Amino acid sequence: MSQQQTTVRITAGNQTAALPAGTTVADALDALLPPGQAEGALAAMCAGQCLELTQPLHKDCVLEPVSYQQEEGRRIYERSLRLLFLASMKRLFPGRRVRMLHSVGHGLYIRPQEGFLTHEDVRALENDMRELIRQDLPYLRQEWTRQQAIAYFESEGWHDKAELLRYRPKEKMTMYRMADVCEYFYGAMLPTSGRITAFGLKPHYPGLVLCAPAPENPEAPAPYVSRNKFLRVFDESQRWCSILGARNVADVNRMIREGDIREFIRVSEALHDKSIARIADEITARRARIVMIFGPSSSGKTTFANRLAVHLRVLGQKPHLISLDDFYRNRADLPLEADGTPDLESVDALDVPLLTSCLEGLLSGQPVQMPQFDFKVARRSPESRLMQLGQEDILLVEGIHGMNDRIVSEIPEQLMYGVYVSALGCINLDDHNRIRTTDVRLLRRIVRDMRKRNTTPAQTIDMWPKVRQGEEKWIFPYQERADVMFNTSLHYELPVLKTMAYELLLQIPSSAPQHLVAHRLLKVLHYFLPVSGAVMDEIPPLSILREFVGDSAFYDIH
């Protein structure tokens, strides 16, 4: 056998070496990287794909270590932590089922399907998880057939998983075994339980929060931060799931298959409308003069603001809409990122002095020349619009920085009402695998950017990390200041987004740097059945989803 057939050339960092064919990713990184960097690697990127540390290398390649500071590293860590938790649940409470629901800061909220977990239960689970970490048990990667997995999940009573896999397009699948639990996850995993360096369990009736580290400190679990309003809106969304009879993907697919999806859309939209009407009632009862509508990108803030204005008019109010986007500074005056590119997410990208001056003038009843921003040339338009509020008029201010101290500090608190708007998805793939809200928002933005801005999915994926960094810094710290939170997620939207985004994402080649994210989104969309044109026509023109898929009565229909 030739030398070329028995060795492979591996590059990592600034080092290249000929290593025996079959060398694992972990051994290659140990051989080529400084010790500290190699120890911190949770996986490695190779030609657009994420390789687990245990995977053997049989071809020449370039490896880029994946650390906890990177989003993919944190996803790997969380998946591995979830399997560790499920193993302890089975050891201590066999037969009890849990549902993994949503993020709470750097943690994951988990609740039992029935009953509740006591403080003693939570402490026992945490101690058992630490024991499994001490034992450094392997996460065994196994190839199963789809039918083997369905039979296993049925035997465990995990009928949601068995039903979901009936929609899986591929016959083979990768399962992971740790202790007495086998599970299917949607991405790479750590090699052993001992690689989990830090976690914590926080009792939160009726369940708990599984706390992971913050990106800047992977050696300790992030402190738990109470987000009561955030959790309440998720609880409301879970009640909506019960009303709609849809908690997991298989439930939505059943409605599509049986022809009930159009009624599902109508009830989903009615729940949205009822919630917006309730917010309008509260604003009117409060006699607020200014409503700050804020939230992260692709949440549907603009459509929400327009729909809220309609409900306020029903109550005899005269709302006026302002977009914070019109207060952007000219591109030449924008603050810069560390790499020298404009920082569009910073509050300093807005002309805050002009904004506060305009708001003060409007609340004082003065005529104010309101700026308009021309995004085509990235400059403020020479034309402005005159606005003046009557004594009973209401100002609706929409933008990502709505409750920032720099903006609201001069507004009398008794005149202000804050609404946090975000797409907090509540449909899970199955009880143990959630669909992240950030992925839903990214899909929304991919569809909208392609349709309205002629931006390719790869370009949208490229800019998304900066958007997410801006949200963590400028939006999420202020969300609990809102008087109310509104979930713009619609339980039927992912089949619709699949219809519009699936083929676009497939066009991103496996060698492209955007492939990892595109592949992750495709793995979620795989499980949804597509919808017909008749179903698309059922989406109301006032729907928040129309902001992204088109034909909105507020923007597209004239």
C-alpha cells in the first residue's frame, strides 16, 4: 500500500502534518494545535461540515476548531447536556416524561408532562448528572434504520418521536446512546459526558431550568436571571398550543394531511387578533400617549404596530406611527465594529438627540418635521414630513431600541406603555427537540430579504451573527421592562416558510461557509409537509406572516 493511501495531510491552525489515515478529529487537533486551544475544541469544521471529535479522517483536509464561544459549539454542548439530563431522568424517575420548551437566558426550561418536580427532585437530578459526568461515559454514535428508531421510541412511550420519524425522508439515521438512553438529535454531539464542564439546575415550578455557561465563561453555569414576563408569554403560547391541538410537528402535519390546516390558520390568526385587542384595551385604559414597540429582527414589529393602530382606532383613538429606522445616521456617520464595518445594531447608529427632541416636541403638541431615511442610498432624505399630535392622540414608536435608556429616559413613565414583540415559537420537533426561535426568525428574514431586497439566503446567513450579537447587547437586556409581551409566532408558519425557502437553501453548496446553517434549517424543514397554494391564500392580508411572505395589506396590496 502506498504512502499516499496510508496517510492524510491535515491542516489546523498554522500547522500541517501527515497523519495516519483514520486519525480522529480530536487526535489531529491535539497534534496540530497548542494545548489550550485543542482542549477547548468541541468539534471541528471541515469544508462546510461540522465533524465530531470522534470522527476518523480519511482524506486530506483543513480543520477549524469549534469552541464554546461559537454558536455551533454552544449548540453541541446543549444537545449533549440534554441527553445527560434525559439519562438521569430515566435513572431516577423511569416512566416520567418531560418536555423541553424554550430558552431562558443561557438556560433551557423543562417541565414534566404531568405533575411537577420538587426541589428535592431537582437536586437529586443534578447530583446524578454530576455522577454521570464523573464516570465520563461515552456518547455512542450508532446508525439505525428509521423503522428501528420508530420501534424503540414506541417501546419507550415516546410516541411523538415515533410519529415524527414517519415524515423523515431518509431511511438511515444517527442515534446516540448514553447510559440507558438512546436519543436522536439534530446535529453533532460531544464524545463523552466528561466533556461537560459546567451546568446547573434551577427549580422553576412546575419544572426546572437547565443552565449552561455563558459564552464568555464556559467554565461555570451562567447565573439564572428571572424573566417572569418572558415565561408568562410562553405559558400563554403553550395554552394556545392546547387550544389548537398542535404541540409538535407531527400534529401540524396531521392537519395538513387531513385537510384541517385552513381552519388551523383561522384559529391561529383569531388568537393573535384577540391578544392585540386586549393590548389596545390596556393602552386605552392606561391613557398612554406613547407606545414603544420593540423587539429583535424579523419579529413582525411593523405589522404588529399597524394592527395595533387598527384596534386603537376601533376604541376611538387616533394613533400615529413612527419608525426608529427613519432616525438612522448617514452611513458615513455610523459607529464601526472592531473589523471596521458599520455597526447597524448599535443604538448609536440612530441620531438619538434628534429622536428625543422630536418625541418631546410631539408630546408637547408642537408641529415637528419628522425625518425620513432613504435605504436605497443609505442617507437621510432631504424631504421630511410634518407631524403634530392632538391632546388625545397616541404615538406608536416601532424599532429594535424602543426601551433603551438613551431613548426613554426623558419620557414621563406615566405616559408610556412598552410592548416587547418577538417570534417565540412553541411548536417542537418532538418533546425533547425544540425549534429555536432564532432559527424561525432567520427563516422569516431569508424569505423577506430574497423577496424584497433581492438578498440571497447565503448573504442573509452571513449577516445574521452580527444581528444576533446586537440583540444580545441592545434588545434582550431590556425585554422585561415592557408592560406586555406579544408572541408574533404563528403555529402554522413553518410549513409556509418551507414552501418558500426550502429550494433556496438547497442551492447553497456543501463547500460554502453558509452550508452549516443552511443544513441545520433544512433538517428542521425536512419534517414539515408542504402546503398548497389554496392554503397560502388562506393567510389573511393583515397577518404578521404576510410581512415576510408578501401580499400584506399594509405594504404590498394597493
